[in-house]
Amino acid sequence: MGRMSINLGNVTGAAQQITTAGGNLMSIAAKVYGKAEAWTGIAKANGLNDPTVQGVQTLNIPVTPDNSGGVLTS
């Protein structure tokens, strides 16, 4: 079932994962989406409330960017 889920995720455009050692969500959002203010969607997808990434983390990156204009809301 695991392999099937991965294949279906690739077909449907499911979120990708990025492993990073420190940094910040704004630079990741700028690389992935072309706009730093989309960091809030990455934060929400990973249960974070700060754009600073501490230590080594694997982050879920949503397929579509967040449209909150860089303001994190719950």
C-alpha cells in the first residue's frame, strides 16, 4: 500500500517534502513558489508559528502557495 500511495501522490500532485538544516521558511517559499510571503502555508502544513527553522527538519511543502500575504493566521 505504501508504494501505491506514493505513486498516487505523484499523479495527483501531493505535497513534496524538503529536508533542511536551519534557515527560514521565507527563503524556502521563495525557491519553491517564487514568492517569500507564501511561507505561511509551509508553516501551517508543519505546525510551525515562526519562519525560522531550527536544526535539521523535513518539511511538508503544499502544492499550492498560501495567499495570506505573509501574515500567519490560524
